Amino acid sequence: MNCYLGVDIGSVSSNFVLLDERKQLVKKIYLRTRGNPVKAIKDGYAELMDGLEKDELKIKGVGTTGSGRHLAAVLLGADTVKNEITAHAVASSSLYPDVRTIFEIGGQDSKIICLRQGIVNDFAMNTVCAAGTGSFLDQQAVRLNLPIEQFGSYATAALQPVRIAGRCGVFAESDMIHKQQMGYPVEDIIMGLCEALVRNYLSNVAKGKKIEQPVVFQGGVAANKGIRHAFQTILGITVQVPEHYDVMGAIGAALLAQECTLGRNSNFKGSAYILEGEFKSRSQECKGCPNLCEVVCIKRDQEILAYWGDRCKKWETSLTGGDRILRVV
């Protein structure tokens, strides 16, 4: 069976998918990055391949996306490296050909993507404030002693959502604590938080953007029924959530890999290379000039795979022959 590997390495989660030649999902893995993307890439790939007949499965193409896409490309041997906007747009368009607006909320950032005839027409990202992202919701779930998986169910059980100031994560938490001390039901507080975070998203990330239907909501936060309900209540429209909402970036990367490898061989380095090697990263300060660049080096055993972070490309261009040098931009 010929398959295409899509990898989305984010700050909070790392996602891996295998698609067959008919663009059907064969397997997916969603795991926490836990501040170590090198280990996450190796462990995620191992878990993805576990239980599959490796002799009968051939990876014909590899695509990477996410904040750690360049690192994943070096370790795996990617054929295409794309940003999250492109990957999420491609994935949504494959499932909903007429999609016009995509809400994507992940672990650390949130995005809105506007499409016209399947092509990205406009987009915006919020990487400044954590309010409304998965990491913020995780923190509030821990503080309330609730499993994050049940957060949405509590929200939808609310009878009268309370008003929470959601423009800032710090203020939202302070407001929640105040409402708890006033004795409001936890369900009403959680739903109030969901509505506050959606208002924050619409007034900041989606500011000035025309939200047109069909609307698709994806990213890890799409699992929260309360956030989806708040979007639908405030906007007065239907918001669709894909079946594999949590790995849509990886699906988009796999679809792009299938497209770019038509008629040519893949750069994929193989399971043995990935699973049997020991990958390490280290950083150093280059003192070659007043810039004092922080240079990152990625190694497999004793083999240097890539350098990046040097503005003049002194370290990057020191690699000659062998593996393709990947320039990070």
C-alpha cells in the first residue's frame, strides 16, 4: 500500500497522519510535544508505524507543517514544507470544497482563514495573547479540577452563562475566580468563559474579516463543544467541525506531499534512519561578528544534519555534499 505522511509539529501537540492514494485516512496520531519536538517526532513516527505491516507499506511522500516544520523536514526527509495557513486550507478544501471561512484554534495560537474558490484570499493570526487557545483552556481545567475532555460538556449544560472579561487571559482568570467566590454554578462560569473567548477571537483575530458560510472549525480546541456552541450562538450560523479536526494540519501536509511527488521519488529517509538513529539538538552563540547569532545544530548520532539561526548563513553553508541543506525562513 502506498501512503503519504503528513506531520504537524506545534508548540503543544504533534500530529501524524498516513493517507492512502485515495486520500483516505489510514492512521493518525495526536500526542503532546512537551517542549521536546525532536523526541516528539521520533516517538510520534514510531507510534504511527506500530501495528502496520512495514513491508507492505511504502511512504511515497512526506509533508511537514507547524512551528516545528523545518525540524521535522530535516529528521524525516520532507518533500514539501508548508506553513499552517496553507496546510489547514488544503485539508478543509478537500473535505468541504465550498468552504469560505476556517476558524483554527490550536494550543498556542489562533487563526482565521478566508477562502475564495478554494484559494486563500485572506487570513490573520493571533500569537500575542494566549486567551482562547488550548493551553489557556488546559490551565483553567486544571484550576477547576476538571478533565479538559469534559470542559465542553460542562459548558453546554449551563443554564445562564455569566459574563466574563475575555479580552485578556489574566483578566479572564481573575473574573472566573471572582465569579466562583460569588457562588455562581461552575457550568455557567465555564460557558461564560467560552463565550468570552469567542468574543475575544472575533474582535481580535477576525477583526475586519468577512465571515462567510460555510464555516469550518478545526484545531484541538474544536473538541470543546462549548466553544463551538458559543460561535454558533454569537454569529447565528452553523459551524461545522470535521471528523479529524485535531489533525487537519497534518492531513493538509500529506495532501500537499501527494501532489508534489507525482512523477518523482520521495526524499523520505526511511523508518530505519528515523527509528534507529539518535537525534539531538544543541545551540551555541556564534561570536564571528557583533550579531552574536544563536545557532541551532541538529545531529543524528555524529552526523550533522542542519544548522539554522545564523543570519549570514556561515554555519548553514558549511555543510557540503550529502544531505540537502534546509534554509529556515
